[in-house]
Amino acid sequence: MNELTVNWKIAASIYWAYIWRGLALGLACGAVVGVIAGLGMRFLNYKLNGTVFLILCTAIDVVAQVVAIRMALRKGYRGFRILFVATDWTPREPTLAE
């Protein structure tokens, strides 16, 4: 396995993979939540507070962005893939001073 140095081309391709996935997932989730919330409010004759709706959409977008990051990290790129390697880190015993 060859280790690559991170250059601007690699960074840009990872960034772009994340950005377009995050945008697509965020828009799709926002549209679905908007339609469901709109229909629900229409049938229940309930007016949802704008702040509550904004918080709901933000929470859903945060989840969508985490999914987009996961998708971008698992993607096979042209010429490389991202691989996480465990280190030999072992926790140390706490001392009395801590």
C-alpha cells in the first residue's frame, strides 16, 4: 500500500464529493420535511411557528451532512481511497495529580 501526500487536487476532490452530496441530501430532506409538515399543518389546521420549523430543518440537515461525510469518506476516488488506520495508542493510567 502506497501512502500519498495530500495535495490540492486530492483535497478538492474530497471537498467536492462532500459538498455536492451534502447539498443534494440537505435539499431532498428539506423538501420531504417541508411537504410532510405543510400537509400535516394543512389537515390539522395548525400553524407551525417559524422558529420551530427552522430548528427542525436544521436538525435534519445536520443528520444529512453527517451522512454526506460518511458517503464521501467511503467513496473510491480516481487513483486513491480514504483508509483509516488504527494507531498503537494505549490509554495511560491516571495519576493522583489528575
